[in-house]
Amino acid sequence: MKVIALHQDEKEIISLAAENNRHAQQKIYSKHAPKMLSICRQYIKDLHQAEDIMITAFMKVFTNLKNFEHKGSFEGWIRRIMVNECISYLRVQKKVGFLEDEFFVEDTFNNIESHFSVEDIQSLIDSLPDGYKMVFNLYAIEGFKHQEIAKMLGISEGTSKSQLSHARKMLQEQINKQKNYVNGTE
């Protein structure tokens, strides 16, 4: 059994993990799992299901480590696998519906006030229909362009824009409703 030193560089750890070194794999998992679980949780409402999907995605990470070319962020590579696994899960569950060819209006989405907690924001995003939620996460949180989202989800670019517009509108309405409740005007 090979012992891994405490301060190995990432490239060496990845190389060892690609050779099925369990200690190296555990080190990668321990480092990235908390963040990857939060990414899966953005797409999947149920925490336990999000955790199952994350574990499945990590199996794909370890299976495909030899394909990682060190041409970008390792964390970004893992993140893409997590997002794709969430999308695949939602497709299989047929929980994602997209409204095709709706009129798209570019609207502005005000920054969420600082008095909203992370849990409040996640709850607002969770309340979106799955199609809206997925496009919103991919665009606003992951930073994908509409063209990339359309390709990933098998929808038109216009549909991606429409879904984002509707998601923003719903979130803005929910935020305004929350503000009115807090201010006692509702």
C-alpha cells in the first residue's frame, strides 16, 4: 500500500486516483464533496437524492480520471460531471418540462436583498418549476451561455431564454411577496 504525503500536488493525486489508489480517491472526494453536494442540491430538491446523485457522479469522476487532460480547473471538470448527472437524473425522472417557443422578454432581475439567507434563496429557487430551475441554475449560477444550455438540454436557444425570463419573473414576484410580508404591507 502506498502512503500519500500530506502536501502532494493535485496533479500527482489525480494520477494516483486514476490508478485506483483509494487513498488518493478519498482525498479528492473529501476535498470536493461538500461543494459538489451543494451543486447537486441546486438541481435536486431532496437532500438525500442529491447526495445519491453526487456519489454516482463521483463514481463517473473516478472512472474517467484518465480522460482529464489538466487543461483547466479540476474542480470545474468535476462540477460539469455533477451538473450533467443531475440533468440526466431529472430527464430519466421526466421531471423537466420546457415551454417551447414562448415570447421572450429580457427583464432585469434585481439583486436579492442581503437579509435573505442562503436557505431562503435556495427555497425560492426550489419552488420554481424544474425546467425554469434548471435553466436558471445553468445560466445564473453555473455561467453557461444560452447556446450551451440549449445544446445540453436538447432545447432551442429561444426556449432557454424564455425559461430564464420566466424563472427571473417568478423569483422577483416571490422576493417582492416576501418583502411585503416582512414590511407588513401584505
